[in-house]
Amino acid sequence: MNDNLITTLISGSAIIIGSLIGASFSWLINKKITSKSIKEQYKLQEVNRRYEESYKMKELCIYANVVRLDICTAIFQSIRSLQNQDEMSYLYILPISKEYQKAVASLSDKYNLKELSYIYQLYGIIEKVNKDVYKWEYGDKKTYENIRNGLKDILKKIYGENYNKIVNTDIEKLSYEDLYNNDLIKDGFKEVLIILDHLCYIENLKKEDTKL
């Protein structure tokens, strides 16, 4: 075997070995890069998932607060109006959110159908009272009585026959919790208000954590 052939074989072998080594390193590098990329994608997906869950929870708490405020205001204003024993006094609209239907719908997985029905029925009574208030003119005794009966219906819906007792309470000393933490309220509405309070508490707790 002459020197040229040997040199050619050595050169060819070196090229092949070099190519194999280069290919091996390229494969290892690509594998490492791919593995790192996959891990980064998983991390990104996890961050997005947590952000989405946080956003949904925050939105849920906001809607819960909307419904809680509407119900709380309706109770307080109903009590205040019914406590007024004047022959005829001015009555005011019961303020409710324009998006209350969307707010209630967002809470659908927190309540069963019966509890959701309680909330929608209450809103229905509130809207009926507001319609009567809109058309009422001072001196219109019939509509005036309809409004007062509607205010009683709001309290009856929540407290049943105990509505008379809640009307006689000092509302200036009542907190939201006092509205449901008693023996006067119906069991169904008690659960409704407790859940709303819990959802709003979660949001307020998060705000406090953010401040810290």
C-alpha cells in the first residue's frame, strides 16, 4: 500500500470521524436547546394559566360585590322607607347595576339553580318597585301603596314573615353581616348572602396582601 493511498485513507477517516463528532455535538446542542425551549413553553403556559385564573377570580369577586351591594342597598332602603310613618313621603329609586344579569350569570357555578332563582326573583321585585317609583306622582295614593307593598315584598322575599321584625331594627347599627347572621332570614337567602360575602372577602384579602 503506497503512501498516497494511506494518506487518502487517513484523510477520509478524519473527515468522517470529524463529521460524526460534529453531528453528535450538533445533536446534543439541539437536544439541549429543544429541551430548554419546551421547559420555557411550559413555564409560560403555567404563568398564563395562573394569570387567567387570577383574572377570572378577580372578575368573579367584582361581580359578587355588585350583587351584594344591590341586595344590601335594597334591604336598607326598604327598611328606611317603611320605617317612615308619614302619611306621604318621597320615595326613591332602588339603585341596581345595569349589568346585574351579567353579574348574576357569572356566579352560576357558585350557586345551584334554586339559589340563582332567588336572586333573579329579588331583582324582578326591585325592578317592579322602581317602575312604580318612576311613574309615581306626589299625591298618587294608589301607586304609593303599591310601592310600599313592593318594598315589603323585597323584605318578605328575604326574611319571610319575619320582615316586620327586620323593619323595626335600627339600620344605622346594622352591618352587611348582620343582614344574614340572624334567625330572621330564610335559609336559602342566608346561604346566598354568605357566599357573596365570602367571594368579596377573598378579593378584599388579596388587596390587603398587595398593600403589604
